[in-house]
Amino acid sequence: MTIPASLATPSRTRYIITALLFITGVINYLDRTNLSITAPSLSGELKIDPVTMGWLFSAFGWTYTAMQLPGGWLADRVHPRVIYPLTILVWSIATLSLGFVAGIYSLFILRLAVGVFEAPSYIVNNRIVTTWFPERERATTIGIYISAQYVGLGFLTPVLIWIEGVYGWRSVFMLTGVLGIIAAILWAVVYRDPGKFKGINEAELKLIKDGGGVPELSSRLAEEQAGRKSFSWVDLKVVLSKKKLWGLYIGQFSYLASANFFLTWFPTYLVQYRHMDFIKAGLYASVPFLAGFAGVLVSGFLSDGLLKSGYSLSASRKIPVLTGIALSVLIVGAQFVENPALIIMFLAIAFFGTGMASITWSFVSAIAPERLIGLTGGVFNLFGGLSSIVIPIAIGYLVQGGGFGPALALCSCLAVVAACSYIFLVGKMERVQE
């Protein structure tokens, strides 16, 4: 006897997708931040001053930002099973090649290449989450794959620093590049849309669809885009003309200031400006990253928990984000203490808050026009990319005087801007209509 789909127990194949996203998130952020890990020794060998290092840190952001709109356009048109393995493979080869650089120019060019091919990653992630997960599970899923960046950095930073100490800074780039190539193969072999994924049952498909997921998103987009392959300025006008969406864009640029400090200058701050031993700095550096990991998970589970408990979508998504932003303001406190444990305490609290605030991709999933989720995500990530350009360069100039106080104050002030943007511009969480 056939059991009706409404009575069957839903399968759990969507959790395989969560695992894929998590693994890719670890590798994605290792590849974009491995320069920060190698910077203290690399800068000495290649004779790189702080201002030049700021520009090198920002190189990734230049192309990452420039490719957000093309990346969003591609994410709406090219199937994730095609675009994701291809981009992971190419950025990983560029990362591997960093282990063979002979000077600043080759280093800069390869970092530009990594930025180009990592650009579509989180846009494609958002399309996959919209395809595979009901609304009540999205913040948790987004929190899990975003937490991957902190897990990788938290647990693996001491390991990579040890590897660098034994085998040299070039080995860090080689290892992370090889891991990316393995991930590209994994995506090509495993990923499918819900309707074609082995092991999924009708009950899980119904759970996804009834909960606000769009399991048929790929086929729907293919139909809508048929005969309309060129970029549309009208579509761009739509995603640039809505106040709610501008609230997301400004908030993303501003709250990421603290994240970009941690992802670029943080190890250098501990070693060169707080005079910590290199190996000890690696152990200390892991604490804020692990705090960030905890913050992301707490935020994702809290947000979906509030939604399931009857809170509105606006309250469920905004409460964790705004709480996190409030905590991230405390980053400036590290400048007023000298004890290493207290320095790390302030930074860990701030990065816990930054982690809590990082589920803002759930805002895009809930607010963006359905037909333009990829393009909206592209603009959203473009502003995040602008932050990854501006903040490392700004810090490079601000620390020329020998202190990090102004740089940390900048991060705190921008966190306040982010909070105001989410409160006053985003307003109620509801999908924008074209």
C-alpha cells in the first residue's frame, strides 16, 4: 500500500546540502584569508610596508566586488551544479599558485583572480537555500554555512601557523588550494536540485514547498530567462530603487567592517602591534574566530526558534542581528587594555557579535523579488565587497602612526550605522514587489 505524501515521514536529504555548504564555506574563507595568516612572515621576506600590505589585503575585494553583479546575473541563469564546481576549481588553482609567487605584483594579480572566482559563491548559496529549505529552516542553514568561515579560521589558524612555521608560508597557500580542488570535485559529483536528488521523497518536497521554499526554482528561472539572456538594466533599476533593499546594502557594508579587520589585519595586529609571540598569537587568534562561530550558530538557531514560537518574521530575523551588532561595537575596548587575555576578551565578544549579525543573507532570501534573488544578492554582496576593499586600506593608513585605536573606533562607528540601517530603512520583513 502506498503511503500518502501527507502522512509519510519527510526524508532529510536537505541536510546533505547543508553539509556541502558548510564544507565549501570553510574552504572559501581559508582561501580568502590565508594571506592574513602568512602576512607577518611574508611581509618581512618580500619587504612589504603597512600601506602596501593594506592594498594587498584589499586586492581580493576589488575583483570580488566588481564581479558581484555579473555573479548575480550568472546565478540566476547558470545551474549551481555547473557554476559552483567550476568557480571553486579556478579560485583554488589561483590559491595554489600563490605558493609560487616571486614578488608583490604576482601576489596582487593572483589575489585578484581569487576574488573574481569567489564572487558568485554566496549568491549561489542563497539560491540553493531558497531552493532547498523552508523559511523556518533558512536562518539556521545560513548560520551553519556562514559559521564555517569561523570554524575553519578558529580551528585551523593554529594548525596553518604551525605548518607555516615548519614548512614556510608558501605551504599554507599550497595546502588550502588543494583542499579547494577536492571540494570542486565533491560538488560536481553530489549536487542536484531537490526533484532530482537521490533519496528525497515526496513528503520532503512538500515540506520544502509548503514552508516557502522553491524546489522548482531552477526550472522556473530557466523558463523565465528563455530568450532573455542579456543583462537587463530594468532589473538593476528594480533592485536599486527600493528603500528596503538599500537598508540591506548599507547595513552589509557597515557591519562587515569588524569582520574585515579580523579577516585581514588581526594576526598582524597581535604580532606587530601587541607584540605577541607568533605561535602564541596563533592560539590567541583562534579564540575570537571560535566566538564568531558560536555567534553565528546561536543567531541562526535563535532566529528560527523565534519564528517557530510565533514571533513575526521581522522580529525573528532582526533581534539576533541587532543584538550582535550591539556587541560588535565593543571591539574598540581592546585598545584600552594591555593584558593579552583582556585584549582577546574584548575581541572575542565583538566577533561573537559579528557572527550573530552575519545571518543577514536570510534578509535577502525573505525580501528580494523572487525573480531577482540572484541579482539582489549580487548587489548585496557588492556592498560587502566594497567593505572588504575600503576597510583594509583605511586601516593601513590609520595605523601608520603606530596605533590601532582609530582603526578599531572606525569599526565601532560603522556598526552603529548598520544598526540604524536595519531599523529605519529595512523596516518590516516582507518580499519587495516589482
